[in-house]
Amino acid sequence: MVFSLPTFTAGMVLSISLIMAIGPQNAHVLRMGLQRQHLWLTVAVCAVADIALIGLGVLSLAQLGGLSDKLHGALVGAGMLFLTVYGWQAFQRFLHPTALVLNQPEEAKAEAGARAGRVQAAPVTRRQALLSALAFSWLNPHAWLDTAVLIGTASLAYGQGSTTFGLGAAAGSLLWFLSLGVAAFWLGRRLNSLHVWRALDAGVALMMWGTVVWLALSLVS
């Protein structure tokens, strides 16, 4: 493999441009960061899952010509179900908003919660956090179609430099999720209010259900 900085940079730019929109995966990272629950585990799992898809696309799917119709339909169906349920959960949080008491001693949490009408975030185990991050990464059809297929196909244009392109795309994914994790951690203390949580949950619900509609239309078109 001959390393080429322009090829590496092209892969990085394409990768970041594909994942920078606030999709299900990014929204989940933000929420875990705001709740102060297993943020860096979530960031690591999302980044590794994305890199795995990039590797799959660059090394195999592009050469195979993409996903089969049956696998495509199965991925879309599973994604629609997952996004519908998660959108409903976000909508319920929108209807019944609560700000969270974050990263304080137990006594301070109880006192602050009673004073401000806030509640402590429901505890999430490491296993639950890991499985949730994997679900948001691999049950989202856009992650497969955009990350694996699009990046894999784009890498073909670079011939023998396709591996360098893939490494750049992987580096872009890692850079993005690290930056998103830092932003979520920094914002956690500053944006913990009913208005912010309600706006976030409303946006997430609309985005999830809008994606479901778009996916349904893509199946019948």
C-alpha cells in the first residue's frame, strides 16, 4: 500500500460528511453524554462499529456491487421497526419532560432534584450501553447504505489507493465521534433544562419517524 495524503484526506472528508447530520446514532451519543452514562464506552462502540462498516464496504461490498435485494429489504425493515419504537420513546419523553440531576453526590442529587423538580437518570449498565450503541450503529439502514456501500464504492475510484481511502474514512469516523463525545460532555452541565430536553426529544422523534416514512417510500418506489 502506497500512502497518499490527498487520498487519505478525501476518505476522511467523505466519512465526516456522511455522519455529521444528527441521525439516530449521533442523537444517542448526545443523550448518553447529557445523562453522564457510559459516554466514552458509547463513543468507542459507535466508532468501532462505523469503522467495521467502512472496512466491509472497502474490502468487500464495493467489489460485490452492493447489497442483495433481500438483504437490503431486511435491513430496511429492521431499521424501520427500530426507529419507530425509538421515536415513540422520544415522543413520550417530549410529552412528559424532565431535566436530569447529573454527576453529583447522592445527597446533592436528592436535594437538587427536590428543589428543581428534576429526576435522576435511570441507571444504564455497561452491557445495556454497549448493546444500545451497537443497535443504533447496525440497525440503521443509512449506516449500511451510506457508510458501507457509498464509501466502498467511492474507494474504487482510487484503485490501489482504496485502502488508504478507507483508512482516511475510518479516521474521519473516529475523529467525529470523539468530537461529538467531548461536545456532549461539555454541554451536559450547561444545557440540562426542561426546554432543552424537550426540544431534543421532539427533534429526535420527528427525525426518526421522518426517516421511517422515507424508508417506506423507498421500498414501494
